Amino acid sequence: MSTADLAVVGLGVMGANLARNFHSRGLTVAVYNRNPAVADAFHAEHGDPRLIDCRSYEALAAALKPPRIVVLMVTAGRAVDAVIDELRPRLEPGDVIIDGGNSHWPDTERRHELLAPTGLRFVGMGVSGGEEGALRGPSMMPGGDRESWERLRPLLESAAAVSDGGPCVTWCGHRSAGHAVKMIHNGIEYGDMQLIAETWSLLRNGLGLGPSRLREVFAGWNGGRLGSFLIEITAEIVAAADPQGSAKGTTPLVDAILDVAGQKGTGRWTAIDAIEAGVPLGTITAAVDARALSARLDDRRRAAEIFAEPPAPLAGVSEDDLEAALYAAKLMSYTQGFDLLRTASRERGYETDLAEVARIWKAGCIIRARFLDRVHAAYRRDPSLPLLCLDPGFADELRAALPAWRRVVAAATAAGHPVPALSASLAWFDTMRQARGSAALIQAQRDYFGAHTYRRVDAPDEIVHTEWSELQQLP
Ligand code: 6PG
């Protein structure tokens, strides 16, 4: 008998937890995993009549109430195409396939086009919050047609994290918008993490703070405008004792971790997308570069021998200065991320509501943060706000934070502490706030060597070329 409200395909940690989450909301969930051993283990641990054990796609399709809803929680990439190929002949027009993995949005576009003629509906949905989020309530970012969203809405709202702004799920826009929103979420996540890591390093190596003081500082910041999941876990991480090794229990575990940052690719996709769209994304790109640099361990070790000059203590900078710098730089990162999202929405016709995106990031996801409330309010007040940092409230905060931010970047640079994201954020801001910058010289050079032409300030509609070598030189 067809009793299942929805199906989950893929019982890895995220899929299993999402299935259990739906189940815990009173839904009947059909579940399938390609490897029977994984399905066996899942049912041995969580077995329940409302978790229907399907051992084939036929059984899965038969278990579902029509119109069917199937959530794919398989590794992004070829596996998604393979499962769609298997499912297609077993589903009917009107059924919905949701891809809940970290798929790259161009793949989601392609799958949309592939499935459109079949009458099957396809929803690319970002899911954030890690294992815990999937189980207790993630932030979910579905894209696709509005009709599918209205149908899915009660199910997704029942399983989503809830903030004071409601369930952390919304329609993110047409076609691949959900995966684009999730990609940018991850780009912002990269920016946040890099900024926090740089600040931690300055507190520690520049101001000489020990583990317990570091914990206090981050915990204190977590109580203020920087309050966020990433700051909260950082407070715990910085003072966590190493449970093994020769100094067992007396040194921080983080000191025993090789400083080579992993990356699955979503941050890199964000940076590539921004470059292709011509959106300046300095903070996030610096964060992606910093991960790439961290991976060059052998080269770094060599360079450290050749340029053996350890960073000096930070002069003239307080803990409060670092808080202000981190906050201001974080605001740049969100300004850039939302700028990219606005551009993507405009260029690809997503119709994404930026205020809604800020609202659904308030709980459940990795970048959940207190200040998203204000991001939400800023875009509600002015949906056409060109850049987040131009919102009057944020602009006031930026003005106040600016002297400290400059002090931090200047002192860190003078003392030899690398602060790629803090400084790229400041450079982005300083460039953005210049009504007249240095690009005139670039235009002149282009015109000089390639007759690429330029436009004059006093006649901006005219295209001009000059024979530069024939001009008189000023005395
Ligand atoms: C989330 C996370 C998640 C991502 C990890 C690791 O929102 O739950 O973004 O989707 O896989 O954060 O990403 P990296 O391996 O690229 O750091």
C-alpha cells in the first residue's frame, strides 16, 4: 500500500538524519540505499513501521503516495545523475525529485532541462547545518517552480530549523536558485571561517593570549554582535585540550592539527562564479586562496626556512579592536555574498528575495548569526539596496569600526602577521568607497598600447582614442 509521505534516497549521515528528522515530525518516510548493508544498519538502529525499508526503486515508487516526493541525499556529481536515471522510468508526471546535496548550480540547470519534458518536477535544494542540523532542523534552500514549493512547503517547514522569524526554509527562486543560494552560503562560510582564523591567530600570536583567555574572548564576542554558531564553536575549540600526544591534556588540540585546510569545492565555485559575473568578491576569494596556500605545506616550510623571521608582537591593538575589525570584515563578506546573489538572480531570472534568504539563514545553517536579523531587516526596508554595507545602520557601524579595523590591518602587516581576508575586506571597502579611483591610468595604458579607447569625465558618452606619444609633456 502507498503510505509514505516522501522518500529519502541515500542513507549516509546527512540522508539518514534527514529521514529521521522527517520521521520525527510524524511523517512516513520510504528510505533506500544502494548498498544494502547501509540500509540494514539504518533499520537495525532506527527501525520503525513509518520508516519503510525499500530495497529497489520500484519498491520505493510503490511505497509513495502520489504525487510522489523523492529527496536525493547522494554525493553531488555523477551519483545524482545516476539516481535520476534510475528513478525516471519509475515515476510519473507531477512527481517531484528534490536534490538535497551540494550540487553545483549549472548541474541543477541541466537536470531541470532534462526533466522538464518528462513532466517530472525537479527541485535543487541546499541543505545546511551538518549532521546535527539534518537531524534536528537544518536550514533548507529549495529552488524550482513555485507550485512544487507550495506542495513541499508543509513537509519542509515541519523539518526545518525554526528561528524567531519562522521556519528556516523558503522558496529561493526559479530553477537552480536553491543550489546557487547554498553555494553562496558556503562562500560566506569560507569568509567567516578565514576571518575568525586570522583573528584567532592575532589574539594568540600577536597579543599572546593563552587558551583560557582565548575562550573567554570568543565567548564574550559570541554574546554580542558577532554572536554566531562559528564564533560559539571557536570558543570551545581554542581551549580544548589535546587528548593524546606527549603533552596529553596540557596543550590545545588545535596545535596538534596540521594547518592544511580541506575544501570540497563550494567556496571555489563561489569565487569562480563571481569572477565570471564580474562581481568583486575580495573577502571570499581571499578565503579560498588562503585555503589553497595552506595546502602548500612543503613550499611553506621551505619559505619559512629561507625567510626565517617570526612575526613580532602586535603593537597598539586591543582585543576590542580585533572585535571591531572582525565585525567590519564580516560585514564586507556578507555584502559581497549578497551582491553576488542579487547579480545571479538578475542574470538568471531567479527572482530571489534577499530578505528571505537572510531570514532562513538565522537558524539551522553553519553561518547562522545574530546579525542576520539586521540583514533581513535591511533588505525588507529596501529590497533594492545595492550593497548591504550601504544600509544606514550598517554604514554607521562601519564608520565606527573603521579606525580599529585600520589599526589591526596596519599593525598586523607591520609585524608580519598574514591577514589576507581582513586586509582584502578593507581594500574592498576602501576601493568601493572611492568615487574616483586609479582605473583612469589603466584606461590610459590600454589606450596607449592597444588603442582600446576611453571615455572622458567631461563627455562620458564619447569614445576617445589618443596618440599618446604625440602629446606634449607637462613641465
Ligand atoms: C553546511 C556546510 C556543508 C559543507 C561543509 C564542508 O552548510 O552544512 O557548508 O555543506 O560541506 O561546510 O565544506 P568544505 O569541505 O568545502 O569546507
